[in-house]
Amino acid sequence: VHAQKSQGIGVDAGLWYNSKLSGFHYAAHYNWQLSRYFSFAAGALFYHSPDFKIYFTDPKNDACKYFTDDKPVRINGTLSPGVTLPLPMLKNTGLYGSVTGMFSLLPVSYISLERSRLDERDSEGKYIFNGFIPGVVSDIGLYHDFNTENRGVARLYVGMGFGRYDAFSDYRRIELFDQKLASHIPEESLVRRIVIRLVIFR
């Protein structure tokens, strides 16, 4: 696969984290090995953060609480140029680096908020333009090629990444019950991730 152009289908999974939130992703993509050293991939990535929550008290009324049980799943398109560098001392193994740009495939979000006041409970929700929730992550790591006889080459990547992705930037754009949600969401958008990827080249 190093010496010639190849194409293949890949999948990957990753754990994301920063000082405020953690999350995980699953992705599928189509890959082009353009030369011995350069590659490109395009696909879709599903991101979810089970840690995400909103809960706060109305500053003017201690008996009034606001919260949401939503656990949004982000559906992103991805574009990923990459480089590979074979290591002569390790057969079929090398270094890789890539940059992944992400953008929401759904330009509109529906956001809702629950309000609890004594024995009363109601909710409010709105659709808003989410700005495509962009993000970018750079990964670096190792890859290894497993020959599968006449079925091509299976390439396994393991790496770590660092970048900027504010998965809930749409929540910062909205007011519900006259409350700005931006002040109740962690501001940290710098992220790190651990990713494992498998591509079958033919």
C-alpha cells in the first residue's frame, strides 16, 4: 500500500476529554492513499457527551430551578488530510499525522429547557441556526499494516489528538425563559482525544 495509490473504507472510535467534559465518537470514512506519504479521507462522525448537563437556580427565586436532560448527539461531516512515514527499522509500521476538520451536517438545532417552580413544571424550546458547530483536531500516532493475502491491506492506526471543538456552541446562542444558557455551560473548547482507526485498502 505504500508504493501505490489505494482506496479503502475505514472506521474509528475515540475518547474525547478536557478539564470540563468527556465524550466519545464513532466514525466511518472513505480513504484515499494518494502516494507513499499522503492520504485523504472524508466521512461522518457521531459525537456524544454523556457528561453534558444544565442545572441552575434562578438568581431571583431560589425555588425556581432550570435544567435539561438532553444528551445531544452531534452528526458531523469530516475531511482529513494526512501524512504517513514508514519506519525502515519496523516492518509494515510507521508514523502518521492527520488534521480533521468537522462540521455539523444539520445546520439547525432544537434546544429545550425545563423549569420547576414548587409543584409546577413546564418547558420551553426553540429551533436555532447552529453555525454548523465547526471543529478541528490534529492527530499523531503509529500505524501498522496487516497483509490479508488477496483481500488487500488492513491498516490499524492508534494515536492521540489535540484541537478545538465546542460541541455545544449552539446552546451558547440561545435564551430560554429569559435565561442565557451560555453562562451555565463550561467554556472549555480545547480538547484532547485518543483514537483507534481501522482502514481496509484494496
